[in-house]
Amino acid sequence: MGEPVVTPAAAAPRGIRRHRALLVVLSGNMLLDAIEVSVVLVALPSIGADLGLTMWSVQWLMSGFALGFAAMLTLGPVLSGRFGLRRVYLAAMLLFALASVVGGLSDGMATLVASRLVKGACAALTAPAGLALIGTTFPGGPPQRRAVSVYSLFGAAGFTAGLLLSGALAPGHWHGTFLFPAPVALALLVWGFRVIPGGVRQPPTPLGGAILRNGPLVRATMGAATLNGAYIGLLSLATFRASDAFGWRPWQVALGLLPACVPLAVSVPFAGRLVQRFGTGRLIAAGALCALAGQLYALLRPGPLSYAAGLLPALLLVSAAFVLSFAALNMQAAQSVAPALRGAAVPVYQTGVQLGSVVMLPLVAGLATLTDGYRAPLLATSLVAAVGVVAAVGGLRERT
């Protein structure tokens, strides 16, 4: 008997199922990468108390991940172009799982920070590679747009999921916050071996002077860096304030920080309509003003007031800033250069976003440790947010 004939009608459902399976793996890994940004945040006071470390020391668990992410972003397309997206993606997932095991079983601060640094570098490889795999695998038009939307939604929801997981895991022991990603990453790795296509390469785009001199791209990068840096700085201060002044447990801190991130996750599906109606420039400026207002509110409220009168309004304002300007900044960065240069421009933008955390986390922790208070670090986050306003106002003169 001959080989069975696969008709187009029969092949179509099979292709759809394979695309869906691939999207599950990519989105699941994107969620895991995003969770890593916030999962340690709520556990920082517990880790510091257990290991006898100051805020300055334990913040390296956060900034180490951001540093690894920023350092590897521009190298990722080069590796994917040489070895293929599939190999780079799967290798990064395996290394991510191994680093989770090493970190979860360690009590040494140097090993913990090193594991976070490695995991940040792995996330910098898988996140852009996942988006590239969607672009090369899914048919253009509505199917590809839907896949990108799902992928982005999982990424936006990751910060919220990380807070909730940290609040649930930290009361048992903070080691769980480092160890839990290992089995999840291994499961995604096994599934990825089956569904991630081979032979796909990402052509590297050389980083040219035209990109670095591109005004809209530079302003978008500065706006995103200041927004992210001031935001993560405020959240780290809020975490320690809630633990020290309010005596909150990790799960209470996690719930208290949700107003700062849930609105963004909910609003992601509607971001495109918002940009279409108001334009990127106006939304970026409005978001920058909200971010500054939130930082100033936190700065000008003296002492450890109640959560409702102290932290909550500041968290809601910085959350509104992300709802307004997160998608607009991403779109401005992508649309500010010719399509042929986006492969180099987007990693530059994403590196700037991560550098905001790399700079601000040690700065606010150092100021809080040296001054034994929150006024000086909140002044620093407010000044950084003001820089974001200046950058956003400069972009209003452009047609967006």
C-alpha cells in the first residue's frame, strides 16, 4: 500500500494545532521570564533578615537579573544568527533551569546573585527569540497579530504572577522563590524540543550610527528607562517600608503591591486602540506626568502613614503611567527606524529599559542604607521621573 495522502483540508488543522502548541511553549516561557523580574522582590526583606544583610546587599538579587538581561540582549541576535533560533532558545531554557536549581539550593549571596545574573542572560535570549519565532512561523496578518498579542499578554501578566508567587512561597522559605522555576522550565524545554521548528535563523543586523543618532528612538529609550527605573525603585522601597513600618508578612506585601501592576496586565489587549486614538507622543507624555506625580506623592508624604493614605495613591499613579505609556513607548521605538533596522533598534531599546533597573536599584538601596530613611531615595526616583517628563515633552513636537 502507498503512503497516505495528506490533503490540504487535513493538513490545515494539524498546522493550527502545531502553531497553538508552539504558542503555548513560547508564551509559557515568556511568563516565566517575566515572573523572574518580580518573584524575588517580596522575599528581599526575609532574605536580608535570614542572612543578616542590608537592603544594599540583597537588592543585587534584583539588579543582578536586570544586569544579565541588559548585557545579553544585543548579543542574542548574533548567537541566533549563527546557531539558529531553536538551538539558542533551548540551550537558554536548559541553562535557566540549571541556574534555578543552583540558586534554590544555595545560602551564599555570591552564588545567589550569580544564578540571577545567569537567569537574566537566559531570559534575554528567550524573550526576543520567542518573538522572532512567532514572526517566522505564524502566517502574516491576523494569525500573527493574535499570536503576538497572546505573547505580550503573558509577558505583561508575569510581573503580577511573580508577586503572587513570591507572597505564597516566601512564608515557607525564600529558597522556594529561586527553585520553583526549575521544573517549569524543564517541562517547557521538553515540550519545546517537540514543537520549536529547526533551521530558523535570525539574520543579525549591525548596530549603526544611524540608530544611535535617531532622536525618537533615543527619547523612547530614555523614557522607558526612567519609567522602569523609577518604578522598580519605588516598589523596592515600598516592599521594605511595608515590612519594616507596617510589619507586613510577604503575602500581605504582595497583595499590597498588586495595584501597581494589575492594571497594566488588564489593559494590554486594548493598548493598540489607545495608541490609535491618541498617538504615542501624547500617551508617553501623560504617562511620564503620572509617574512623576506618583513619585512626588510618595516623597511628600512624611513618615510611615497607613497604606491607604501613604503607599496606595503612589502605586496607583505609577500604575496609570504604565497603562498610558508602556505600549506607546514600545511602538515608538519600533516605528522610529526603518523595518530593516528594527532588528538592531529593538535590542538597544530593551537594553535601555533594563539599564533603568540596573542603575536605580543600587542607587535607592544605597541611599536608603546610608541615610537610614526613604526621603533621599524617593528624591532620587522623583528626579529620574522628571527626566522622563523632559524626554516625553521633547517628543510632543514630532508627529506620532
